[in-house]
Amino acid sequence: MSIPAKVRIAVEALESPASAWVYDPGVLGARLAAVRAAFPEWTVLYAMKACANPAILAAAARGADGIECASGGELAAAQSAGARRLAFSGPAKTPADIAAAAACGTPLVMHAESVRELEALAAAGFAGPVALRVNRGRALPGSHQMTGAPTPFGMDEDTALAALGQALALGLDVAGFHLHAVSNCLDADAYAAHVRDALAWAATASEGGFGLRYVNVGGGLGADPRGDVLDLDAVAAALGDGPGRFLDAGVDLVVEPGRYLAAAAGWYTAEVVDVKTVGGRAFALVRGGTHHFRLPAAWGYAHPFDVVPGPRTGAVLTDVEVRVCGELCTPRDVLNGGQRVESIGVGDRLVFADAGAYGWEVSHDRFLGHPGPDMVVID
Ligand SMILES: *Cc1c(COP(=O)(O)O)cnc(C)c1O
């Protein structure tokens, strides 16, 4: 792996001992351009829960068609970032969330996840378009399964079809369906099948009930924290002109990637403050750790890293497989369970690439009361 020169410069400029996030909004812009090139007629919303760094969010608000939010807090942040349109998902929306959506001055599609939400939307006078979130009985390969199994997301097909009548009777403007199914899908044929299937199902489900104008296939475009990325051109090739009939009919075909857009735009870096061998195993202990970058602990994988040698002020281990652990008093604070390095020493900075999605956002930084990470934006 190699670290871009400007990231290395930013890492070297940090105060010691460093724990920091480095974001490059330009990378998000490039990823967005790739999605647009592959699917020129689709609507692209950025799922901001992947990375809500203000500079990243601002770049997404500029470059994407809009922002997908999953809380009232995200709604407010996306609006102030200048999003042109919004979508609002989330399985446990509160009355305050629904009131905020009803009062929102930016065009917003509500992804309704239950009958209770439909009733609350009508009661709150929500006048915008509503899409029913449906848990289809179909699984996609990926890391986080949202459908095809009992999950808290959306409604069963049967429930949704019954709810459709209720929603229309309540006077809601039903526009279509939200069919987010999976995260981190790296299989182009499977993703294309998901899109085809979502469109076909939505057409059948809406027949005779309402005019279908919105099909949201969700996120799930794969960008693995270990580096693998879904081949979008292969998805587009596998789809051919399958979605064409829907696009011609004025259906808004929406994709809402988070991970794919944000993963490569963020690097986590942590400085080695100690090295030692315990029980025959080499350890590098860093300032920072999984409370600043929780993903490797949450998923249980070893996140690859590069070593940016610092002024080495203490011990150095050479030609060694090293386990990288953080400053927390728990054996789970492991960023990488074992990676071979030429050398590693106190003062070095370890750089974890492809960390931008679900990195800082899912971290539990209050644990143990250490200072938080620095936040650096480069361009
Ligand atoms: C998390 C989420 C996304 C984004 O998923 P990625 O796998 O990061 O692309 C999109 N839509 C909904 C409803 C989500 O919950």
C-alpha cells in the first residue's frame, strides 16, 4: 500500500503523540463521479451516517443529488450543509423526528418503516412523498444484512402491501418503495440482480394502487476497509438497459451509498508510544486505538497499515509480526492482530487507509476519558 504524499505530509505535521483522522473530500468527489459515470440517469444520495465530517458532508452536498439521513440530528446537519434534497430513514423515528421532517424546508422523501410511522406522518401533516421501506425475502451477499432475515428494518412484503392501502387512505403521497438490503456488497452480478429485482417487485406492488415514481435500491455498494471495491462498470454492464423502461417512465431510481463514497476519503493515524514483547508476541501500543477507530474491533478483522517512521525516541523492533493495540484497558482494543513490518519503533506513526466509512462515526470515544483524535482536512 502507499499513502498519498499529501496524507503523509499531514500525518508528519501532527503534534506528538498523535491520534488523528485525516479526510480528503476530493476523494469522495472522485468516488461520486465514478457512481455518476456508471449510472448516469440515477439519483445519487449520500448516506451520511458513513462519515459526517463537515468537510466530507459539504462535498457530498455539493456533488450528490442529496443526502440520506437516519436521525433528526443528521437531518439538521444535512440541511445546514446545503443539501438540495433529503431522504429520511431509520427504524425508530420519534415524534420530534417526524415533526422535523414535516417542517423541513428542503424537499424530503420519507422512508416509512412501519404502520405506526405512517399514522404519525399523517397526524403530523407530512405532505411530502413517502416510500414504504420493505424487507424483501431475498438476501444479498455483504457484511450487514438488512433484509431476507428478520430485522428491525422496514416491513414484511405482506405488511407493506396492506400498509399501502392504509397510507393512501390516510391521504399520504405514496411515491414508491425503499429497498435498502445490504452493506458492502462486492459481487457485481448480485448487486445488479438486486436492482433488477427491486424494480420488478416495485412495479408489481404498485399496480392498481398508485403511480410508481420512486424506487430506492438503498446503499450497499461495496468498499471493504481492507481495500476491495465493487466494480461499478460490471454492475452497469450486468444491468444493461434493464432499468431503462422505468427511467423512461419517469421513475426516480435512487441509490444511496455511504461506504462506497466515504471509505477511501479517510485515514486514521496513531503514534506508537511503546513497543514490547510479551509471551513471545510483539506489540506496538499506540496513542488512540479502537475508541477513535472502532471498525476493526466491531468487525473483528486486522486493518492493514503503513508505517511512517518518526523520530525514533526509544526501542525499535525489526522484521517482526506486530500486534497493534490502543491505549484502552481492554484486550479488545486491537487495530491489527498481526502484520509483518520491516521495523517499528516508538515515535512512528501508523496509517490506516480506506478507513473513512464507519470509522470515527461508530467509535466509543468516551470510554476511559482519553483526549479525542485530531481532525484534519486536506485538499
Ligand atoms: C447505512 C445505510 C445506507 C448506506 O449503506 P452503505 O453500505 O454504507 O452504502 C443506505 N441506506 C440506508 C437506509 C442505510 O441504513
